[in-house]
Amino acid sequence: MGQGLWRVARNQQLQHQGYSGQGYLPREHGRRIATNNVPSTSHRKQTQGGIDIYHLLKTRKSKEQEGFINLEMLPPELSFTILSYLNATDLCLASCVWQDLANDELLWQGLCKSTWGHCSIYNKNPPLGFSFRKLYMQLDEGSLTFNANPDEGVNYFMSKGILDDSPKEIAKFIFCTRTLNWKKLRIYLDERRDVLDDLVTLHNFRNQFLPNALREFFRHIHAPEERGEYLETLITKFSHRFCACNPDLMRELGLSPDAVYVLCYSLILLSIDLTSPHVKNKMSKREFIRNTRRAAQNISEDFVGHLYDNIYLIGHVAA
């Protein structure tokens, strides 16, 4: 930052002293060069009624000297479009200059819904004195509270009327929010299995390949670091949900939720085997097919081979 300011100050000093790309020039000599380099009027204008490029550049330079354009002089639609690209911090700063424009409810509503996709308050009649700017501040405060203590964060949302005291509403809020700490969220879902059940049902795995569906699942509901009861619960719920979303595929392949459960564990173990630097002798495709078909019978060799290729090419399913 200090070097950048020094360069700006130095450039201004050099310009004041008449520095050119070829070295220092006296001011009078610089003026003579500038005068000689200005094209004649006959060259400035294009033939046959062309555009006066010199006039356009001169006008543009005069506009730049005037400073940044005043958004209040633009059509409201254009001004709102420009401000819609700002985040909350920049929009607050913009409100110091363009108070009426930057405090518009539509701008803050867009910020709220782009960060927190679902809140119970969105579907209610707004209370007296409600504003989306105030709601954004409350949502941001509640998210920070959740990342410190999940139970206190959820209670904060409920106390402000942002969320209803319902597992389904909490699950929708979690599913549509990306600002929550995944470690704290994992602890909360382990304690609130009713919320976890509703969160699983929000996933749609229709027509998805099994490893890709498992990646999407663990992207929203992070897997525990160690194998245990919670991981088994997650895989069980995923297996039933995957079968419910793909009934025709399950009948075609002859798979049941128990078979999908076995395949998911095989994919997790294969992911660890192929990606871990501590495993020197990687599992081959033939070994994976043989081991998987022993655990889950009546599964085609080609299907298991495609599972191996997916992990080998794309990577871990729970990374």
C-alpha cells in the first residue's frame, strides 16, 4: 500500500517537472513537441462526413477531469443496476453519497436473498418499521452467532422473527445458506436429527450418477472426520433418498438401499485409497470390482467399473 502511494506521488512529481518517456525535457520543449504532434484539422476529420475522433477524445478527457459521474443524474433503472453489483459494505459507503439510491429496499432485498436464500420472514407480511437493510444486519449478526454457538444462533433468528421454530424451516434455511461454518453445522445436525431428516429430503438426486450425488450430498452435509455412528447415519439416509429419487434406475440395476449403502462405503474407501499420500500401493480397478461385487452381489461389472473411473478421474467423494 505504501509503495503504491509512493509511486502515485512520484508520477505526479515527474509530470509536474515535465518528464517524458525519453527522459527529462524542459517545459517549453515539451510544449513544442506536443504542438508538433497534434494532427492538422484535415487529418483529424475523416472524409465523407466521418466522426471527429479528436473531438471525441477531447470531450472524453474533459469528462474525466470532472470526476466520477453522479448516479443521481442517470435514469433510476441504470443507477440501481450499477449499485446492485456492490456488496453490503460498499453499498453502505455508497449511501454516504447517494443516500436515497443506496438505501433502496430492492437493493437490500437482493443482498439478503442472494446470501440467505430462505427465511421464514420472506413469506410473511412485514412488521411495522421493517426494512431489508435492517434485516441484512440481523442475518449477518445471527450467522456470526451461529458460527460461534449454533444453538444461540438459531435462537437469535427465532427471537427476531426471522425463522419459525420448525425443523423444516431450519432445514430450508441451512440448505439455502452458505455463510454457516461447516464444523459448527456438523455438530448442530448431529444433535438435531429431526433437522437432518428434513435437510436430506431437500436434496434431489434424480438422474445423477451415484458418486456425483454423494459429492453433492457431502457438499451440503459435511462428513465427519472419523468413522462412527454419525457417518453411518448419513450414508443410510443418503442411500434411502437416492433410491427414492431414482426408482426406475434402482429397478433396472436391481439395487436396494442396502446395496447403495455398501457402494457408498466402497466409494469412500476407494477415495481415501487413491487420494491419500500415505497409501503407496493403490487399489487397481480389477481389485475394486472384485471386492465390491463380493460385498454387494448382483451388481454388474461395468457399473462398478464406471464407479472406479469416476473416483479416479474426479477425486474424493467427501473432500
